[in-house]
Amino acid sequence: MKNFVVKTIANAGALAVAVWLLDKITLTGDSTGKKVGTLLLVALVFGLVNVVVKPIVKLLTFPLFIVTLGLFTLVVNALMLLLTSWLADTLDLSFHVEGFWTAVLGGLIISVVAWALHVVLPDND
């Protein structure tokens, strides 16, 4: 359970950095508390998307990973971020990613920041 909480906090931090750095990734709310709550819920959605959908997409696109020497991972991460944005909109969460190239850059930022936070934060159960 502790591992799940740590990963969710790391994802929320990574999403916050992407929102802060990129103008076309937006998170709106009336107060800071509401934004933090929305960010945590979006991090949960993002985590579920990465656990459920991402392995299936990676399996189906495995030849593209080989041909591009892994660079196709950027496209998959962008698609997962766009799917998270769509699900957030469906769940009436105020998180939006505008455009594919913004999602590519956002996915790259989120991957790097999440990796750094996973290195710093403890993750043992």
C-alpha cells in the first residue's frame, strides 16, 4: 500500500511540473487545495492508465519499439497522457492536454521527473 501511495505522489509531482512548464497542459481550480486534490485524482487516473492500457499498447506496438530503438516510447507516453486528459474530462476533472506535440513533451517531462522522484522517495512495502 505504501508503494502505491508513493507512486501516486510521484506521479502527481511529475504532472505538476508538466503543468508548470507547459502552457498547453492546464489544471484549473478555485483554490490551491482544490488544485492539489484534482492533481492527486489525475495522478490516480494516470497511474491506472499506465497499469492497464500501456502494457497492451506496448505489446501491440512491439515491432515499432524495435525498429525505432525505443523512441516509440515517447509516442506511447504521449498517447497515455492524452488518454488521461480525455478521462479527466469525462470524470469532470479540470485537467487538459492540448495537442499531440504538447503531450509528447509533457510525457517526456513526466517520465524524467517521475523517475527522479522514484529515486528519491522510498518505495518498499
